[in-house]
Amino acid sequence: MTEQMRTSTRDLDELRERVTIWLRGRVGHDASVSELSRPTSNGMSSETVFFTATWGEERTRCVARLAPTGEAVPVFPSYDLRAQFDVMRLARQKAGIPAPRALWFEPDPGPLGTPFFVMEQAEGEVPPDVMPYTFGGWLCDAPPEDQRRLQDASVGILAALHRAPLSPHELSAIGTGGLRAHVEAQYAYYRWAHGERRIPVLERAFDWLEWHWPEDPGPDVLCWGDARIGNILFQDFTPVAVLDWEMAAVGPPELDLSWMIFLHRFFQDLTAGAGFPGMPGFMRQDDVCRTYQELTGYQPRDMGFYEMYAALRHGIIMARVWQRRIHFGEQPVPDDPDDLVLHRATIEELLTR
């Protein structure tokens, strides 16, 4: 995954005009929109656009998240932007997470052709997906003590979120809790994402989960969902904004922990396979779990199970992304459907445990 993947078919000039009309309806007829652009490094799901909104004496740098249109071959079957908007506010208000300040939610698809929300843009550096941060750059080249500071601070985000004093009503508004419901939803997503195209290595992983199901999956907490450092903006190795809440769910804390650990392993394996050293000492499972326990008093468990589940979840998403690339003529159809999973070798290795 070393080149930018298409996430939109919208024309930017037309989009700027439509955002301007919508903003004038919100804040006044003197509003204008400038500097509208798309990100170039991270993100493969919802469409993201940056712009500067100006009205009166106000000038705000904004980020809009738009549900993708059908012709863009979306990664996920539905995009509950209202839920994302609300979860960001909960994370900010109840957990003290530096989620961006949510400005406006627009449920009407009329203005831009799809629902969207707007938040304030934060300033900082993000460990990139393209090229993956493990190949080099500000984080990979940083001293080990700064890498560890960033790692511990990222785990601290999960600890704060999972300890947030949310009511049962607030949690139920996010979705059905529990590991079983989460896995069942992932299987439904797999069938939607790939239809009649069966991917054997992923189905074997689902079977493996059933054979190794935890005796006690643990407590339900608010999970970020896409918990990885590529969704965090940093200043001086300190988190200043936590982004991308579309996969938020209610379930065991290990869902977030294993995802954060595995997503680094995914990039590290790519880097090692290309003959570069990468960051082999970063986001190691024992270190992450030890830090989390020190911060929360909760000892993560069954991490072998959750590592497999993270690899499976990422496999479903990456295979869907590869099918999007096939649709747009960016990738040929593989002879072996398992080759749609970029990290099939990792899943196959985990299946032997």
C-alpha cells in the first residue's frame, strides 16, 4: 500500500461552490469558502475535504467528512455520520480526548449529494500511511525515547476513552455491545463487502475465532474502533487531535488495543519485506498492554485471540479496498482470491497457533 487510493469521484470546483452555498445558509450571505483540498497521505473510507470558511470577522480552517457516493464503491455499507459526530463530542466532553471540535452536522443529502459533518481542523503531524511511516520520516527517524513517548501517549488515549463515565443510555446509542455482536457484525460486513467472491483465508480466520473464543470477553467500553497512530495528529510527539471515529463501537477494550498493535505490525511487515529495518521495537504487545494496565488497573487478556481478530478485520477492509482499485482499473483481478488480502501470510501464520 504505497500509492494514493481513490476515495472520491467528486469535482473539487463544484464541491467548493456547493459548500459555499450551504455555509451561507448556516452563517450568513457573506460566507466564503477557499483553499478546498483533499488529504494525500491517510484515509481510504469516508471522503475528507479541507477548506477555510470565512464569514464576518470569523476565519476557521475546517474539515468536512462526507459519506461516499455509490459510484465511489464505498468501503463500508453505511456511514452513520450523526453517530460519528456524537461520539466525537462524547470523547471530548466525557473522556477529555482531544477529538476535533465538532461544528455542524448536515443530515440532508441535498446540499452536497450526501450527508456530512464539519469540524475544526487541528494542526500537527500524522504518521503517514502512504508511504508508511515505518519506511522513514519524522517518527521512524526519531530517538527511541521520543518514539516511546508517542507510543505511551497513544495508549493513554485508549485508557482515557475506556474509563470515560458514560451512561448505559449513551453506550446503547452507539450500538449493541459485546464481543459476539461485534464479530457477527464483521461477518455480515464480510459478506456485504465481497458478495459471491469467497476469500478462503478470511473464512478460515472466522472459524479459528470460534475455536478459540475467550471464556470471559471482559467488560464493554466505548471503543474508538480505528485506534491507530495514523489517526492521531501529534505535536512534539504529544497527541493534539484524535480522528476517524466511524468504526466506534461498544465492546471489550482489547478490540482497540489489538487494533493499535496490529496496524503497526502490518506496516512493519511491509517494511521488513521491502528490506528496510522499520521500527521493530515499537508498539510491541507486551509493552502496550503493560502501559495500559498501569494506566487503568485492567490487565488485557486473550491477546492472541484479539490479534487474529484484528488481522481478520483488517483483511476484510483491505480486500474491499483492493476490489475498489480493481473497479477503478488500478489493480488487476488476482487469480487467487486470497491475494486480495495484502497480509494473507500473516493471517496464515496466525492460523497455525
